[in-house]
Amino acid sequence: MTTIALACQEQLLPGTDLIQKYALATALGYQGIELRGRGDLAFADRLPELRRARAAGVVMPTVCVEMDHFIGDFDPARSADAVRNLRSQLSVIAELGGVGALTPASWGMFSRRLPPFEPPRPPTGDRRVLMDALGELGEHAQAEGVSLFLEPLNRYEDHMVNRLDEAAALCAAVGLPSIRVVADTFHMNIEEDDVHRALRTAAPYLGHVQVSDSNRYQPGAGHLDWPALVRTLLELDYRGWLALECRLRGDPVRALQQAATVLRHAQPRRAAA
């Protein structure tokens, strides 16, 4: 029986370096560490550390961008800088044997749900900026043998890409197999009418899944139906990762163990040999 591998973001794991963090992660039931990529090419500056970790057997499948500006920024210079950083992150994660880098269109830049309600750039301008950035990044990702994963965020954090179908439509429009969709269970819980239908509709483009419960804490701390969600992914023959991106309620190690247990028990047990 197929199971879905679990990853944990690096900042959630206690430990002084990635090797220690990975030892704890595997003891708790995770198979990989999702990295965080800061701006000013800081992720590339970490290459000596990351190479040591890979040589020690640390599995690092993905990097999630962590900057104060993103590809959909209203300022062309800031948008271009986000593209420059993501190109670098894609190259680094490729060297580490990973599968790709994650980014939203933007975060915290504008929300139609709060005054002044109307952004300074029309939807046609949003689309043009995103298409240009995704096209360039998709070609670079394809050359590196990895993927760029586009993450929809909820309506309070981004005004451009909120649902999986919107991200999938951009992937289809770019037309490169290296541009895929991230499904984040926290954002889906806010935006999707039916999370299972949304996953099925986006399935041809679904490349990565980030998990947290309904309240943004670890799986098991909220009300999401994890067995049903994982069952849908397995029915879709999803081959990517479940990467923990959340806040931790309670003791960090116990919270991480709770999340791994919930996600592991949501999956069918392997048949005995």
C-alpha cells in the first residue's frame, strides 16, 4: 500500500543544526525537512551547511520562500528581486537532490477584505506580472530538473491567488510542467467550498501539500478530517510530500509527535509481508 512521506519545516524542530534536527524528525516519524529560503540570496549563502547536511543523509525535498516581498509585488523592482531569489533557491534545492521551491503570489501585500478594498493594480496587471514571473521561473526550474510550486493563500493574506483552481489555471496558462500547485490545508479550510473536490480538480497540477489544522496549529489540534483528506490524496495517486507548516501548541516535541501520529494514522497501514 502506498503511503505519503512526511516532512517538517526546519524552524519547528529543536536542534542546533540540520543534522540534529533530522535525527529528531526521523525519530518522531518524519522522512524529510522542508527548508526556509530568506531574501538577499541567503539560501545560497547556506550552501556549505546544506551540503554537509546532505552528505550526512539529511533529506531536504523542498524550500519555502520566507521574504517580505514576492513575485506579485506592486513594485517591479521588488518583484524582480523575488524572481532572482527564487531562481537561486531552485538551483540550490536542485543541488541538494530536492524537488522544488514554494512561493505564493504575495503575502500581506493587499487584501480586498480590508479597506481600501481596491488594489492599485487591476486584475489584468496582476495576471501579467504573475505570468511573466512564472514563465521565467518555470523555464529555470525545468532546466534545473525541479519544480516551482505556486501556493494559494487565503483572502486576508493575498488578493491574487486564493484557491487551487486559480493556481491551476495559471499553471495551465504558463504551459510548463515545472510549474505546479501547492495545497495548504489551512488556506483551503478558509477558501475552498469543498476541499476534496478542489483537490480532485487541481490534481493534474498538484505537486506539494502543506499541512496544519483548521486553527493553524499542528494536525490534531483543530477540526480537520485528516483520514478523509489523506484518503482523497491517495485516491488521486498523489506522489508528493505532506510538509508540516504550522504553529505548535504545547511542548514542541510532543506537538510534532502528535502531528506525525495523526498524519501517519490517517494513512492505510501497509499489508504484512
